[in-house]
Amino acid sequence: MKNYYDLLGVSPTASEAEIKQAYRRLSIKFHPDKNEGDAYFEEMFKQINEAQEVLLDHTKRGAYNAKLNSFAQQQARVASEQARLRREREELQRKQREQELTAQRLKSQEEALWQQRAAATKPAPVVTTPVTTPAPVRKPQRRKESLSAKARRWKRYKIAWGMINLGLALYLFFGPKKLHYFRPPGTDAYVAAEKGIFLREKPQSTSKALASLPVYTYLKVVSDHGPVESLGLRKAAWYQVSTDSLQGWVWSGYINRIKK
């Protein structure tokens, strides 16, 4: 939802005089005639006209304030739910790491047992002397494994493989590539860059960074009609997006849209 107060740079309690003053200042800055028909400035000029029209009308402003408050409450609920999902994901990843470590430890113990058994069944070296004929060396007989020992060994195998398969199944089902199934309502994109991206104040790579967004942060695309910019060997448009509490611009080459 557009925040007309933020757009004009005034507080929600601003007077009509303050709103008019802010509108005059911004209309001079974004007027298309002074910016050679730039699409970004045309869009901004359109939005500030829309903002001052709503905020200078008492009836429209009252209805807008009610919707804005409702939207803020909804955003707070979404942020809370997103934080809860993040905690659950971290807990699941912690349990998965513990299961992997347990499986590795069991595997190491099994390998050590097999090495001990192999060393026990290895024949002893024959010692000979030049003056006497050596007696034939009897090869040690391999001790027959009891049924209870076999049962314990197979039980350990089953536990180890069961834990490995459980960890693999959990990873395949809840892996990071599928987390968007639990995305907060209203979001339709997420950060795909492994190192994260910056939320910019304006649709330019040199613009001020408002916040750092880590990979898999959910976003809501407000507008996908920003200017096109080339970064490296790729060319893509800037998208205006909103997060839990901020609104700004991101380069669309670093995000993925979620198919509905």
C-alpha cells in the first residue's frame, strides 16, 4: 500500500499548509517538463499529485488513514509470522545437523570395529632361524560370531541408516529451495542472490542503501516498471518492492518472482 505521507515527506499529523508546501517542492523536482520525459520522474509526479489530492480532502484522508492503520497492523502480523517461520527453519536445520553428526559418528564406530576385526584375523608373521627348522605356524581361526552379536550389529546398522534417510527426507522436503511454500501472505518474490542484496532509496545502483536483504527474504513487488540498468553482463529493470517495514528499489536480476 502506498504511504502518501512518506511520499510527500510529511508526518501523519501534518497540517494542510505543510502538505501543500511539500507538494510544491516535490512538483518542481519531479515535473516531467524539467526532466526530459524521464519515466521515473513522470511516475513520481503522478504519485505526488495523487497524494496531495487525497490528503487535502478531509473525507478521503480519513478513509485513507483507516486503511493505512489496518495495513500497518497486517504488516506487523506478517512480520511476526515470518519471524516464527524463520525460527522454526533454524531449529529444523539445527536438528538436521545433529542427525548428520550422529550418523557420521556411528559410521566411524562401525569402521573402527571392522578394522579391529580385520587386525585380529590377520595371520602372525613366521619367525625363522638359520640353525633350526621352523615349526609350522598355525593360522588363528576366526571366532564365530554369536547370534546375539549379529543382532546387535544389524540393529546398529538399521539405526544409522534410518537416521541418515530421515535427515535426507527432511532436507528434501524442507530445503531452502522450497521455503516459499510457507511465505507470508501478500509476498510474491524473494531474494535469490546468495550473498544478499541492498534495498535502494532510488532505482540506481549508486543510490543510498536503505537496508541489507539476505537471501530468501520475501518481498512484495509494488511496481515492476522501473528504469533498466546493466550490471556486469546482465540487463534488467529496477522493481519497487516492500518488506516487513521498508519500501524501496531492488535490481530485478537479483530476485525471483514466485509463480502462483
